Amino acid sequence: RLKALFPLLEISKTLMSEVELGKLFDVILDIVWTETEADGVSLMLLDEAQQELAVRAVLGPSERLNNGREKVGQGLAGQVAKSAEPLMLTEETSIDHPLRKEMTKMGFSSVLCLPLVVRGRVIGVLRSSKRGGSPFTHSDLELLSILCGQAAIAIENATLVAGVKARQARVEQLLKQTLLAQEDERRRISLEIHDGAAQWLIAASYRIQALAKILARSRLPQPRQELSEIKSVLDQSM
């Protein structure tokens, strides 16, 4: 029992330590590929708005679906997403099984499809397939059932982390835009002052200097004093 549990503990530690979605998908596929000796593995996440499964990661030529999509309730993965129950098909499965023909049509000799469930909600499907050799066993099904429970939680956590990072990046972008807008506004005001108020102050200063020269010829000290104070105010304003 300890021999069986130890790999699962290592797998759990590995999954929970990875919070970057792309890397997490690669870890999950690599574990499934190694543990089940599959020919191909694909991980699909549910698009709730479209009610479709979108392929997010694949490993092996038999699962190269070019980011394909499957409707919930249709196909192998779609049926698993709808029922939220694991599915194992082999060539020994009854020919009357509604999905046996679908498996054969896809060129698989054996398929394991398991739902990724978090808090009773299906978030995706993990599919492992073989084109020949020994079929999947109930031991494989039990192992992947445990793995999918851990993987679903890890994916949910990574998704939340990605959402927080995206919102943080958005806040930083908005802050940057605000600072740029403030700088633009300062620049605009500066230009308006330079081209408007500053020019008027300079013109007024020149007029005062001309008036001061006229008053200098007179013997009226009070107007000259008032004029000097006005010029001082204008100089400070400029």
C-alpha cells in the first residue's frame, strides 16, 4: 500500500507546486503518459458559455487535434463532460456500447476519459488513448481518478492565480495610463501658459518699463513707486 501511495504523494506535491497553467498542463500530461503507457494524452477545458470542450494541451500524435473543440454531450470527451463520470473503453467492450463505434472511428483500441471536477462542477476532461498493445486496466482507471481529482484542484488554483496576475497587470496598465495622462495635461497647461499668460505678462512688463521711463521725467515719486511694485509683482508671476 505504501509502495502504491508514494508515487501519488509525489505527483500531488508536483501538481500543487506549479501555478503557471501552461507548465501545469505539461506536467499533468507527462504524468499520465508515463503512468499509463498511453500513445496519446489530451487535456480539454470546458467553455461554459459555448458548452464546448476546448483542447488546451496534447501529447502524442494520436491526440494531435489542432486545438479542436467538442460539444458537451457529443463524442467521448463530450459524454464524460455531460455525465461527470469516468469512461474506459477497450476492444473487449461490448460492440453495442454507444461509444464503442466512436472509439473505433478515432482509431483507438483503448480509451480512458475522466472528468476534471472541482466542488461538484466539471471544468474539463482528461483523455488518454492507445492505438494498440495492452489495453488500459481498472488499475489505470483508479490511478487516473485520483490524479484527476488532484489535477482539477491544481488547475483551478492556477486559473485563480492567473486571474489575479491579469487583474494586477490591468491595474498597473491603468495606473501607467493615468500617469501619462497627467503628464500630457501638465505639458498642455505648460504650453498654454507659455503661449498665453506668460506672453501677456511679458508684454505688460514691457509696457510698464516704457511707462516708467515716461514717469522718470516727471517729479511724481508716488506713481513711480506704485509702478515699481506692479513690475515686481509681474516679475514674480512670470
